Amino acid sequence: VFSFEVFFIAIMSAYSQYLEEHIQSELTKALSQAALRNPKDPVDFIGNYLLRIIAEDDKAKKNAEIQAKWREEDQALELKAKERQIRIQQKIDAEKAEKLEIEAFYVQLANNTCKIDALQSWSEWMEKKTQSSSVYIARPCQITNDEQQSSALLYEAVSCKENEFLLSTTFVPTESKGVVLQLIKSEEADDEDADEAEKNQNESKARNKIHIENVLLPGPYQEKLHFFTYPKVGSFLAFESSVKSYLSKEAIQAELRPQWPLPIEEIISEQQQAEETVAENKEENTESEQAKDNEADENEEKEQKEMPPDPPQVDKPFIVCMDTLGGEQYYDDAMIEWIEQHVEKLEQILGQIDVKEFLQQRQFQAKEMPPDPPQVDKRFIVCMDTLGGEQYYDDAMLKWIEQHVEKLEQILCQIDVKEFLQQRQFQATIDARLKEYQDALKSEIEAKINEMEKENESDPEPIKLFNKHKYAIEATQSLWSVIADSIMKPEDSVFCRVIAAFVKLFEQSTNEPKLSIIRNDLSQFEAMSDKAWSECVQCLKDITLQQINEYNPAEIQSFDCWIVEALLKDINAESIGNEELAVVITMLYEFVDASYNVFKYIQTKESSISEDKNTQGDETA
């Protein structure tokens, strides 16, 4: 049921709340002012007062908006200032980090003891820093071509792997090929004007350089450009450079003053400071002591005058080249200036490394070097024929063949050095293995063999011997298998013959021929070729421990006694010896001999059984 009273009360309550929130305060002020001032027209006064309040409120709102806008602008400016400060600080931090990184790189570069390593590290670092496609450093040299001297470049360092082929080539620039020839000519001209340069020594000399902004655009070097692969767009930059080097015969043999390479001035300054410190701390000298001091000073001055000069230095020129071929980077003036500064730093570092190399070379030459190992002549004969063909050897062909025989001799000498070093390494390995065998393994093998003899006392003597030597071969597999690393064939053919017989045992057990050279139709075994030795030791390496473990001569159907007898003819354990490699060869011989004896024993036993059966058959008949 609708109640008017309730509705009226609700309306009045809402109206009262509205008046209290929005009108009561201002209206009360207006009424109180009207009461105080008692205007003639109180309604007009109250209305104007309320209008003034409205105007003041509007003004306050506008001022608040302006203040808020100002605060926003101030905050925005403060934020921009902070961001700018952060950017500045980040730039400063980045520059500091860059500077520290560069300093650390050059410290590490200075730790090198070889200039070539330093050049390689610097070229790789410079490629990354400048975003170059490649950085390569070359050394000018002179080569003889058709009895004429010509300038050439030897590349010492290349940053890009694609250009590593340059390290193994000699590039010969010509008038129409290679722009760096201009730098080489500049260096030659500088040498000719050396006297004039000495007069102007104090004047700063500009470094010669070549900068081609785009190698594909027309320019003064367009016809002379030489591309190692194929033309690409990009920049090219090259600097002349040099390092003062002590690496010369005169410098190596020169006398060095004490504390070299410290400058003489620095040494004298340190001595004077030390003398002043001593003079300040000690009491006044007597006349006699003063005289002694004066005499000591005179002696020191005399020694300083007699100090030898610094060793002579020679200029070692090189050329630093870089390019951005195939990339988007170009070298601007700022970058070129930066690179030139680092080329100067590289020269300083190379100067420091040169001192290290110089001192190392002097120390090397001061040592008493042992003579080269003795050599023996190994003669061979080269034969060839055209039997059955239409070819004949004329004088030109004979001369050509003789030249290539000489080249073969040179190559064989190089290979001989490699084999010599490999043989020395083998000797060290076999000596170490033999020492282990003598120190520990030998006693363990002997103890195990004694146990085996007690356990198998009832076995026939040949079988007991075979089991003993088979165990010894199994236990020393790491010792005899290393013989495969031996390059040098022993002078005595015994070693080769024993190894061949050992390999032949396993050929017969597996029916897999391995030794192609050593066979039944071989005329004699007294002299073994290098080829036979190489084949024997390689086949020895292929024999596994499993093959030895499974090997049993009693189960072999066919045993080639003839070739084993021929290989072991006139050989016994005593004749082999007991020093170094002979110890191993003796083990192999005893195993082969025991295997042969077992087979002969089985043959004899089977033959005896067969004869007994035939005799019994005859008696029964």
C-alpha cells in the first residue's frame, strides 16, 4: 500500500542531504554575512555573495588544474632529466667498460712471447671491433723470379678462415695488380730519403695509408685492385707499419749492459735516489770516509761511461690491411683515426714482444746445443722399363726422371725425420712398458705360472709349456702390441722372422691370410725387407686378446710346419737376447715354439695310436 507520508519523508531526507552537502555551508555563510552587514536588499546581497563564492570556486578549480598541469610538466621534465642522466651514465659506463676491455686486451696481447701469435690475436680482435670482413697483416719481402728481384708480400696473420690460404702463399704485386704496391714503394722511397728524414726527426710524420671507400666505384685504384676470390661491394683500408727489432746477428752477438732493457737514465736516477736516501739516514762522514765516498763515486761514473750501448735495431716493416667486402660497414674518418691509433698501440706491443724474443734467442744461443743425430746412408735403386710397349727413354725424359728422383730423395728425407721422431717416441714407450713389466708384472706372471704347473702336473710336458707361455702372452698383450708403432726395422732379421711366425699361427687357426709377402714360395728368410717388417708389425697389432685366449694348436686341423720351421731356423731363446725389445721377441718365440711342439706332440700321439690300431688289426686277421 502506497504511503504518502513515507514517500514525503524519503523525498525530504534526500533533499535535506543534498542541501547539507552542496548548499548549506555556502548559504549559511551568506546568511551570516547578511546578518552582520545588514544590507538594504538582503536577497540581492545573498545572491551576489553566492555568485562571488561560485566565481571563487571556479577560479580555485582553474588554479588547481593549472597547478596539476604544472606538476605533470615538472614530473615529465624531471623524468626526462633522469632518463638523460641515465643515458649519459650508461654512455660513461659503456666507455669505461670499453676502455677497460681494450686495456685488458692489450695487457693480454703483451703477455705473448711470439709476434706472430700477437698479430693473429690483434687481427681477429680488430675484425670484431670494426665489423670488418677480414683483417690481414703482411710483411714485404724480396723474391727472385727468373733471376730478377721483385717485391712480394708474405702474409703473417689472417683473421678470416676463408682467407687462411693466404698464409701459405706469396703474393707478388705488379704495376697492374695489387694496390699495396703503392705502400711498398712509399717505404722504398722513405729509405732513399733516410738522411733527409734524420734532419726532420722531430717533425711528426704522417702514416702512409690507402683508403678506398667503395672498391666497385671508379677511382685511382680501380684498375689495380686484385680480389682473392671475386669482386664484392665494400671498403678497403691499408696502413704501412713497422717495428724496431733487435733480432739481427749483430744485436744477438752484442754485449748487453746490466739491467738492460731499462734505459740508462732510469738506472742512474734510481741509483741517485738510493744514494740520497742513504746520505739522509747516516751520520756525517769523517774526512777519510768522505774521500772513500768520492773515490766510489768516481768509480761509478767511470763504470757508467764504460757501459756498452744498446744493441742495434733494424726496421721490420709490415702492412695492415682490412676490408668490409660483402658487408654493410664502411670506414669513415673517425673509424680510420681510431684504427690508426690502435696500429700505433700494436707497434708498441710488438716492440715489447721483440725484446722478449731477443732475450730468448740470446739465451738459446748461449746454451751449448748438442750436435744433430748421426745419419747413415740408406741406398736404393730406382728401376723402370718399357718392355712390351712403344715408349723409349730419350735424353729429355732421362733428365726429367733424374730431377724427380732428386725430389723423391728430398721427400724421403723429410719423411725420415718424421719416422725418426716417431721411433724415439716408440722407444720411450717400450722402455716404460718394459720397466713396468720388470718391476711388477714379471713376478705376478711367474707366480701364476707356478700355480698352473701345480694344478696341471698330470698334463704332458708340451701342453704344460704351451699353457705357461700362452698365459704369459695374454698377460703381456699391452707390451708386445706396442711393437706395431716401431718404424725402424731391426738390423737382425730374427725379430721380423719371429713376429712373422707368431702371425702365421693365427692365420692357420682362422684360415685368413694376412701376411702377403711372407709365404711358402719365398726363396729365403735371412734378409727381411722394410716392407716385410711393416706388414708383420701391422698384422701383429690386429691380433686380439680373444684370439689368443681361444687359440689351441691341438684343435688345428692343418698346421704349416714348413713355414714355421723355416722362419725359426737356427733361432733359440738364448740367441735372441734379453735386452729391451729382445725380451718381448723372446716371449713371442717361446709361444710359437711351444705351439709348434704341441702340434708335433699331437701328431706323434695320433700316429702312435693309428699304428697300434693297425697292429691289433693285423694280429686279429
